[in-house]
Amino acid sequence: MRLNDREFEHWKEGLTIQDVIDIMRFVYPRLVIKVNGKLIKKEEYSSFVLQENDDLKIYHLLAGG
């Protein structure tokens, strides 16, 4: 599995998006997540199981001006 264009060494069977967020210790309040180019809703993070060949992108939104 790839995370933000890098090999994700912690992939295992049954890994969810929420697991990746926890492993990476992402604490950003606003995340945009895509798997293989498809936008994933926040309520799906805990149930969306990632596959070994998935391309996961996690972006955090910044506020400011």
C-alpha cells in the first residue's frame, strides 16, 4: 500500500483508514482522504478496509489568510 506516494510499511490484512491515521498520529482537525482517487467520507474511516495495492492520500487542510 502507498500513503502519499510512499510505501506504507505497516500494511496488514484488515487495516482501516482510521488505523493509518492512528499509526501516523495525524491529529489534524480537517482531513481530506482519497483511496485510488475516490474521496472517502469521515464516517467511513473506521470501516473502510484498505487493500495491499491501494493508493491512499491523506491531506490536512489549513486555515488562515
